[in-house]
Amino acid sequence: MRSFSEYNPVVITIYIFSVTGIAMFCNYPLLIGMTFFGGVLYYIVRNGRSHWRSHIFFFMLFVVLAAANPLVSHNGVTILFVMNDNPVTLEALLYGINSAAMIVGVLYWFRNFTQIMTSEKLLYVTGALSPKLSLVLSMSLRFVPMFHRQSESVSDAQKAMGLFKEDNVIDDVRGKMRIFSIIITWALENGIITADSMAARGFGTGKRSHFTNFRFRRGDIIFLLTDLALLGICVAAIAGHCLELDFYPKIRGSAIGAGAIAGAAAYGLLVLMPVIIETEASLRWRYLKLKI
């Protein structure tokens, strides 16, 4: 009984890029709608009623992106109205809505991805590809909070010495520039010390390995194979022009056949897999608690 976030990080990464890759390279409205619906639904399942500000932000972003395209692009044959001597067409409006849904849906999926993938999981994924890249990433993740803490320490010291003034804008800017200069100097010195320490410990003299606590289980393999199978069906349908729609100069798409139905069904199941797993884990947990 595992939730989706407890699967192997490599499996989660491949799944997220499978869903978002299809959405970004196929503009078929049905698939875009599935991407948007699946991303929002899984975000709600994970966070409940919290993070409502994120929903407001994404809604505003959707409105702006959907309205921007018909105001900028005037392609299409169906003119709705004319504004400032520029025609606003139905095709441009629908294309803007479709593109906005794609962008917001992908952002929802990557928001879910950032919530699931901790720094340890990211290091595991990058370490499997390149141990050196994993080392650079781990050092970067460590350096950012150190840089922030050091900047606060220097700012407090400057204020205690009476060198940092906030009376006017000029003094405030000068004080922050002085703090920034001090922090950059500290960062360069810290980098030199770290490089010397790594050289003294023999870094780069041999092949680098990486340690991980994550292992592939049977459930990970089953999930990965299911993901790849559904992805293959969807890609085959797209490559066979079964899921194709053109917005310009007028809306026309491919005929709905067995290929389109199979591709849409496969992608629909693909985007709902995390929700199904989370729901199954929640119901099983409730059932086990009732048996206590």
C-alpha cells in the first residue's frame, strides 16, 4: 500500500515527463483537457482545500494567456468582432484557450512534481545519469540556504555597526550593494576552500559512485511498464495522425476512429494513474483502520 509519491523517483520522473511531453507536443483539445483536468485533480487530491492561492494564480494566468492570443493573432476566417481595426477571430480565440489550458495544465503537473521530488530524490535521479552532475546539484542546494543565512548575518552586523541606513533610498541602495559585495567575496573564498578540500581528498582521481536508499520494487516495475505501454499507444495514435486538429485558417481535424479512441483512452488512463493510486491507498488505509 503505497501512495504515488512513494514510488521510485526514476519512475515518477519518467511518468511526469510522459504526461507533459504529450501535452506539449500535441495540441489536440481532448488531450489538453485531460492534461489540465488530471493535473488539477491530482493537485487537489494531494493538498485538499489548501493552496487556494495557487488556484487563483493559475486561473488568472489562464485568463491572460487565453485572451492574449486573439488580441495578437488575427488569423482565421470566422470573425467575431473588430477591435481597433483588427479582427478577433473564433479560431484565434479557441487556439488561445487551448494553449492556455496546455500551459496551465503542464504547470500544475510540475507543481505536483516539485512537491513530490525532494532534494534526496533529485540527487538520486541525477546521480543515476551523472554522479558529477549530482555532486554539483547537491552543492548548489546546500549553497543557497548558506548564502541566505550569511547575507542575514552580514546585514545584522552592518546594522549593529551603524553602517546600514534606511533613512533614504540612496543610503539603502548603498548599504545593500555593500552587503552584496561582501557576500560575493565570501562565496568566492568559500568556493576556493571547498575546491582545495576536494582536491586534497582525491576528488577526480577515479571513477565516482553514488549511494542511494531507493530501490526498484515490483510495483515500480509494473507502474513503469504500464506507463510506457499507455505512452506507446498514445504516441502511435499521434504519429498516425489520428489525434490531429488544425485551428488555422479554419478548424478541421482528423476523423474519429479506432486509433483516436484508443489513443485518447490510453492518455486518459495515463493522467489518472496517480489519482487512482492515491485513492486506492486511502481507501485501503481506512479499511485497515476500521478493522482495528
